Amino acid sequence: MQAPVEIFRSDYKSPANWVTEVTLDFDIYSGSTIVKSTLSVVKNEGSTVEKGDLILDGDDSSVKLKEIYLDGEKLNSGSDYTLTSSQLIVHSSCFTGKSSFKLETTVSIVPEDNTQLSGFYKSGSMYCSQCEAEGFRRITYYPDRPDNMAKFTHVKITADADSYPILLSNGNLVSTTEKDGEGRHSAVWEDPFPKPSYLFAVVVGDLGSIKDSYTTTSGRNVHLEIFSEKENVGKLDYAMESLKNSMKWDEDKFGLEYDLDIYNVVAVNDFNMGAMENKGLNVFNTAYVLADQKTATDGDFERVEGVIGHEYFHNWTGNRVTCRDWFQLTLKEGLTVFRDQEFSGDMGSNDVTRIENVKGLRGRQFAEDAGPMSHPIRPESYVAIDNFYTATVYSKGAEVIRMYNTILGEAGFRKGMDLYFERHDGSAATCDDFRAAMADANEADLEQFSRWYTQKGTPTVKYSSSYDPSTSTFTLDLSQHTASAPDNEPFHIPVAFGVIDSETGAELVESQVLHFKEASKSFEFKLSSDPKGTAVPSVMRGFSAPVKIVSEASPATQKTDLLTLAAYDTDGFNRWEAGQKLYTEAIFTQLAGDDVNLDGVYQAFEQTLTSPKISDDSIRAYGLMLPSESGLAEDMDIIDPIGLHDARTAIKKKLARKFQAGVAELYDRLTKEMSGAPFEVNSKAVGKRRLRNTCLDYACANKDTDEEVIASAQLAHKHYFEANCMTDQVAAMSILSNVHGVPEAEKLRDEVLSKFFDDANGDALVLNKWFTIQAVSSKPDVLEDVISLTSHPEFTMTNPNRCRSLIGAFTANSAAFHAEDGAGYKFIGEKIGILDAMNPQIASRMVGCLISFKRYDENRATKMRAELSKILEIEGLSPDTFEIVSKALS
Ligand code: PHE
Ligand code: ZN
């Protein structure tokens, strides 16, 4: 193995030479593709690099150099250029005295053998490329770094005309040729916008498509086309609707229009990530673009809308302005996630979207930031940049962008965005450039705010409050501290804040944003009137900063405060949050084995179940749901996965028993309301399904005796067979998949599982659900099921979605994965070894489930560490997996 090299942010230097223009020629034959490139090179006058050599990246495990010419002269190995396993270095002696020159190379690659899915590869019957972050160097020799923006003036693709009628690349189609004597045809594309190599794309195949068009505000008519394998063309309509909505939204919200005449999207089966924003030619994982009533859940529809928006929004935040180097990744990703979240909120409900996003952040990013992979949103070093497409860079990065919006206000944020584009359009920028644009456009001081880019860890904000009636003064005391990074300097934390009267629910101060910049500080407020009850602080409204928020009031006061907020807070997020905190407290009391007083929890649950004030069914549903095990785990120093699972299940059962009648009544009412209604995907219909399926879950949780187990299985079975959509089927099947030990109920479980499989009729995305639901089951023998599913004829490790649907899903089944005997760890350890040889990116992401061993007890930690040590000994281990494992073990 080549010794992994660590790269540091502080070492950035602009290169000695720039490539300004590129032509590429892809000649595709089965088993071999020839790529010819012509690079126009100029000296970079601003460079501080000492030697002027032209450095081209190239991965020699993929590209084989055939020929190389400089201004028409053939170059010789050794005297003119040096070839290493990762670079082609053209000595400056070959071009001294030239202000510019052309370099031509010919290489061959074998996309059919590319199992890493980075570079140019085959997926089913089509060829496609994936270049972010460093895939272009697996296609040809090139300065594969995002600060080199070049015009791709001529990209010619030639392939067999019958097998590959569709030939796509970025930008505009310049010309095509008819089938020639050998049955081959070609197309030439040109992209007028300079771009870094990571945004390059080619797709070649026999594809179907749907077409539409969009006229921008300034009158540009854009041809929209979404391609997929022919059998999936019927599942593209929702993506097209979402695309048009995205285009409109970016015009309305940020004044940003699309800039080419063509916008193409292609759905690909084998894809490492969600989707890719290649200029004018997005490539999507099928899971984030295909959706219809029969095969997609409401969650899937929501993800399609969000990811279509995300990739579209990248056209400005990522493509027009890109990243100077990969340490700046959050510049485009945090910002674009923020934009897609705002878009999704505006398309549906802002409160619902906010709750979902915060659940996601707490479940994944908080855990990452508490483990060995903890890093600031702008990392300081990396071995494999692919390892830094993380929840921190994406989700916490989006929270950091949201804080600018909170601090500067929506109008101020827009001014900052306008200035950012004015300054940096057409170039490669840094996170500091973005912060400077926000500060300068608003004459704001964002110096301290920069710590969000340099410091890691999740800060904890503690608060307490008091009220002095003699002066009508309300005092809020705040302190901040990062337990996992105690040396952190104080952050600039925007605290959205209000005060609620526990008796009347009235707001006692105007809702406002406090700028909390010290280790601790007191804020004083004059209340508008004396409270009739007590004055209850509502802190961090809308989750105004990515922190843990902890009250220092007595347990009794906390409980009554939470009940006030759950009932009255004018902030939708904090109303939900108050209920979650009550549930959390109950679950931890149960886990500690103490007597749980559920009065408060019952009161909050009942209010949520019945209050006529809640008009959104999704909000009602989320208010009834208990916090997730992964979210709860972040509140424990040493995680007890099985105890946590059992405690949560116990509280759920108690709620189910107490509210059996109310839940059943709501379920029946919704069933009646929805029966015969046409299937729709909008917040109202989705909310109804979400609420009804939440009721089903509680109705089925109430099972101590065999009779009750059978009754709940029957209810879920009926729900399944009466379902008119995938959402309801998945809800029912998920419940049934947990059934074990009661033969009569198991029969119903097996009937549904096999019906689901048969009805899937080979549909890849539906089969993924079938695998996942079984892998996350709470059955005690779930690992045996998973192991036997790995030999199912439909299972394969080579397709990332399928691999994740079974193996990845099992690692998320915390109680089973962390079984005390270590069998879960052993199973995963072996799979990672196999996977690493095929697809390092997928392997290194999967190994994340083993690295936080310090958060577990000694027995578990020892066993997890042992698996990591074994992985580290694998001969030829990828730098990707090496980086994660070695960090964890160090
Ligand atoms: N840039 C892509 C996105 O966020 C993610 C991605 C990264 C896709 C690397 C492929 C490879 O939209
Ligand atoms: Zn992105």
C-alpha cells in the first residue's frame, strides 16, 4: 500500500500553471475506452510554487498513458516528464519561454472493471461518470483540483449507435453524427461556463426520458429532460415537478436564474452518494429521483424533492461559485443544504421540515462530533477527502449558514448573498470569502463567528432564569461549554428567545435574538406585564444554534416549564421540543430503574392527541413520537444500547396502554376520512398518513399477552392489505417484521413479507425496503436473518444501495448490532474487509459504526476495537478506510 499522505489546509498554494481550455474525446468500446485530451496551459503569474512544472493528477490503477505531445512534439519519459502512481509531471524545461502551450495526451481506461464507482464506470447497461471529489484523475491526466476552472469547449463521445443511442455531457449539444459503417455514432458537447474537473460528466446508454420546459424570469427557455432506464420512465414525474418548483423558488427567493438552455438529469442504479450537481447534467442515484405511489414512501417523495432542489441550487452555490480547495467543502454543501431545507419548508410546512432536519442532525451529526471523526465544518487536514462528505460538513454546515440568516435577518442574509455572487461569480472561493461578504454587506462584526469554522464539537448551553416582580425584571443566565473540546473559545451563539406566561400562554417579551458571545452572561428584560402564573423562558427557538440546550432549574420546575411550553409556546419547534424533553426524561428515569412518574408525559401526550389547536397532522404525529434511540444515545456518557431500547419500548407501551381508546378512535376517524380519497403527495395528505401510521404504531405497541400480539399483528396485516400506497405498506410491514415467538402472528408476518417481495416484481428500490425492514427488526434472531439474507439471490455487495439496505441498515439496528456477544461487530468487520477491496468509499463509510467504541462499556469497546485492529491489518487496505480506522484507534 502506498503510505497514506495527510493533506493540510494551511498548505494551500495556487498551482504554477493553469489549464484554461480543454477538449476531450471519448471513444468507447466494450472493455476499453480511449480518452484523448488537449489542454491549453498558461503560466499562473500569481503562484508561489517554486518549480514551474505542470502537475497533472492521474490514478495509474485506472488510466494507462499511451501518448503525450506538447505543441505537437512527442515527449519522452524521464527527460521530459515523470510518471508516478498518482501524477504525471511535465518538466518546465519542456515549455520554458512559452507563455502558453497545448498538451495532448491519450490514455486508455476500463470502465467495466471500475467497481469503485469513481471516474468512468458501467452501471447496468449504461456508462456514466462520477468526478467529485477526485474521480476525474481516474479518467485522464489533469490538474484535478477545484481551483482550476477551465472551459470544456469540445467533448466528443463516440460509441455503438444501437447499444448507446444517448450520448450526454455538460452544456450544449454542438453536433451529432449518424451511425457510420461500423455502427458507431458520436456527439459533441460544449460547456460555455468555466468549471473545475469535478463538475464534468458523461453519460452513455439506451435510456428513456421525460421532457418539459421552463421559462426563466428573463425569458430564457430551458429544455428539461430526465433520463432513466426505460422501465422506470413512469416514475420521473415527481422529480420533474420538483425541478420546476426549484427553478421558480431560486428566482423568487434569491433572484437566481438558470444559465444554460438545457438541464439534464440522469438516474443511475449504482451510485455511491445521493446525487451529483455536474453542470447541466446532474447524475442521480435512482433512490433520489424515482418515485410513484406504488414504490415510494412519503419520505422518498420528500427526499426526491429535497435532492432535486439541492442539486439544482448547486448551480449557483457550487458551480458558478465553487470551492478553492476541498477544505472549503462546506462553502458549497452547508450553503446548499440550507437552501434545500428552506425550499422544502416553503413547499410544505416550515415547522415540519425544521423538526425533521433537527432530528436528523441530533441523530447523526451529534454522534459524529462526539466520536473520533469529530471535525470542524471546515476540516484542517485529511487523507481521503471522500471521508469528509460528512453530517458535520453538510448538516452542521447548514446550521452555521442558518445562523447567519438568524443573526442578520432574512433581508440582511440576502444582501450578503448578493454581494457574495457579485464578488465571486465565475471563481473559486473560500469560507472566509463568504463570511466577509455577509459581514461587509451588513456592516456586521462576524469575527468571533469564525470560530464555528475552526472549532469542533457540540457546545452545551445551560440556562437558568429568575423574575423579580418588584422591578418587573426577568433575568436569563446563559453559559456555554463544549464537553468534547474543552479548550474551545466561546462561540457567537444566536439565541432566539421569548418568555411565556404559564397561566395565560401570553408572550411577556417580544420574541428576539440574543447574541451570546461569552462563556457566561446574564440578559435582563422588562416584562410587558406581570405574569399571571410564572414567567417561563423559551430558549433557542426554532433550534437557533447547533447546540445542546440544558435547563439548570430544579426537576420539578423543569417539568412544569416544559408543560407550559408544550401547551403554549408560540414557536412551533419549541412546542414540539418541550414534549420531546418530557419523553426523554421519562425514558431515562425508566432506564435508571427509578419509579417513573408519567403524569407530565401523559398530560403532554393527551394534549397532543386531542388538542383542536393543532391543525397540522404531521405536527401532531411528530408530537406523539418518542425521540429516536440514536438521538437519546447522545444524552448518555456511556451508551447502553439494549437498556435504552428496552426503556424506550417500555414507555411506548405505557403510553399505548393508557391511550388505547383515544389512539384507536383517531385511527378509525382517519381511516374513514381517507378511504376512497385519491392518492396525493402534499402536506395535508402526507400528514394524514403520518398521523394514522403513528396511531397504528401505538395501537400495535400494546402487547403483553399472546392474544395481544396476535391482535396487533392482525391489525397491521389488515392495514397492509387495505393500503393504497407504499407509505402505508411499509408502516404495516415494519410493525409485523418485529413479530416473533407467537406462531399465529408469525404466519401473518411471513405472509406480508412474501407478498411484499412478490409484488416488488424485481423493482430494485422496493426490494431495498424489503431488505431494510428485516434488518432493523427487533426480533432477537435478527442477525441470523440478516446473515441468511446475504445469500439471497437478490442480494449483492456491488450495488451500494442494496449493500446499505441490508448491511448498513443492520448497523443502525443499535440493540442488535451492539449485542453483548460481539456477533454483530464480527459480522460487520468481515463485510467491511470484502467491501474495501471493491469500493473503498462505501467501506470507509460503513466502518463508522465501529469507531465510537469509547462511548460503550468495556466489554463492547474491547470487541469493537478488536474488529478495527483486524481491519487495519488487511493487506492493501484503502487510504479511505485506513484514515477512519487509524483515527479511531489512535
Ligand atoms: N456534491 C454532491 C452533493 O452534495 C455529493 C457527492 C459527493 C456526490 C461526492 C458524489 C460524490 O450534492
Ligand atoms: Zn451538495
